[in-house]
Amino acid sequence: MRCTFPAPPRAHWQRPNMAPTERGTPGGGFGDASGVPLPARVRIVEVGPRDGLQNEATLVATATKVELIERLADAGLGHIEAAAFVSPRRVPQMADGAEVLHALPRREGVVLSALVPNRRGLEAALAARCDEVAVFAAATEAFSRANIECSIAESLARFVPVIEAAREAGVPVRGYVSCVMACPYQGEVAPAQAAAVAGELYRMGCHEISLGDTVGRGTPLATRRLVAACAREVPLAALAGHFHDTWGMAVANVCAALAAGIAIFDASVAGIGGCPFSPGATGNLASEDLAYLCEGLGIETGVDLARLVEAGEFISRALGRPGASRAGRAWRARHAAGAAVCA
């Protein structure tokens, strides 16, 4: 296996030297200003039931998880990450993954995915009739060791038999790369560093690579540079954006990624989640905010925003706190005001 990973930057959060032309153009390089048309359709990969809930301290009942996934499918989301077959000691929220998947009726046009860390996890996912499995690697050595207790190269080597077995079973494999723009332990991540890991996963057989801004430190400029680097290793159509909103940049980064040609984005209903192994990381990009953005840009998603907001309210009640979606809050406020006027 060919694994070449550039060394991380020396200074914490040090910005790279940029040529004047890289510092931005009028319009921010968005849409037609960049010469790249926006996609006609975006596929939203709903990660709330897994990546969202895994970081929640409140344990959610299996029946509630099942109802959440059903509500998300009713809202038009056709790709839902439903579970993770990981250590229940490290991630207790995911201990009932098999029960959740067995309880869900299969729907035409809805892909149910599960995260698997090893061959044992894959076997459990296959037994639960997953439509897709996902594996994960990090763009930095420090995060790889903190998260899965091994080097990047070791983690990739471990996934070779997992990917081969999944493909032999006819189950596609999605690949995640964490910390693609910044790492909580090493600071800023060079685009080539993330691209090297993304390319390796793709060559190993992952049909799609999700680029995760795990700590939410990315900016639109960093996003454009990341996509450009990764597109040299992975076909643009096989790249997905996965943004966290820690610094309030998630929607802006989606806009930059759209302008760069990305048409697949991960998002989490009500903005729930983060990463239990990334200190300080907060919620994912809210699915409601992403759907509203795409609707405003004339981009099809197949999502019924009203039903999606209702799904966000449902899981927020289960967690005992308000959801983090700005679009969800605005939607509720508008309809509450309308109801008051009608009354």
C-alpha cells in the first residue's frame, strides 16, 4: 500500500502563505463568479442518528432512534447513517445499533448506513442488513492515535480486509477522513495531508469520501483549497463535505464547496452531535439549514423542509434541549406567529 503523508505545519494554527490571487475575489468565487455552475441537485447524507447522537450525554431509547430515522425518511432524506458498530464502552449511545436496524422497515430509495471500525463491526452490520458501511481515518497522526489508537498507515491497513469483505458481500463502502482542515492536537492541516488519506481510501475501494472538518475551524478559502487538493486524488463526484459549525462557518463552507463542484454534503438534524474525541468540537451542520440554503439557491434536495423541522423538534424534545438549527428556529417562530394571528 502506498501511503505518503506530508508533515503537519510547524506552528499552531499558522496560516500558509497565500498568493494575492488566492485571497478572494469579488463575490467570493461563488457560483458563476468562479466559472463553475452550481449543481442542479445536492444529495444530503443525514448523519444525525449516528454522528449526531454519539456525542450526546443523554442516552436515547432504541424506539426513539427508530422513530427519528422514520421521520427523516418521511422528510425525503434518502441516505441515512443509522448506527455504528463500535465499542459500547467508548460510545455507549451506539450500543443498540443492531436493534435499531432490525426494527427499521426497508424502503425503496432509502440507504441505511452504519459505521464499522473493523471486521467484527462489518459482520454485525451485514447481519443487520445495512445497505452501506463506512470506515474512517484521520488526516493527522495525533488525532488517529487519540481516536483509534494507531497511526494513519496502520488504520488504513486494518481497513483493507474490511473493505474487501464488504465489497465481496455486495455492500458499498463510504470513507470518512477526519480533521481535514484542522486538528485539535496538531493545529492547521495542509490540504495535501488530507488529500493523501482521501486518495488512499478511494484507491482501497471506498466509493465515496467524506471530508470532515471535525473541529469546525475551516473557512471558505480553506475549503476551496482542500477541495482542489482532494480532487487531484479522488474524482470530484465522489467527494462529500462534512462541516461542523463550531466557529459558525458551516454554511459558508458549504457555499464554497458548492462553488468548487461538490454536490454531496453530510448534515445532522437539529445540528446535534460533534465528536467525542475532539475537545471543544460542537454541533454538525444542521440538516434544516443545509436544506433551506439549497432551496434558496434553487438546488433540488428532495427534502420536505417542514417535515425535517418536525423531525428536529422530535429529537430535540427527546434530548431535553432546543435544537441548534437556525432555519428550524425561524420556521417554528414564523408558524407560531401565524398561529397566534389566526387565533
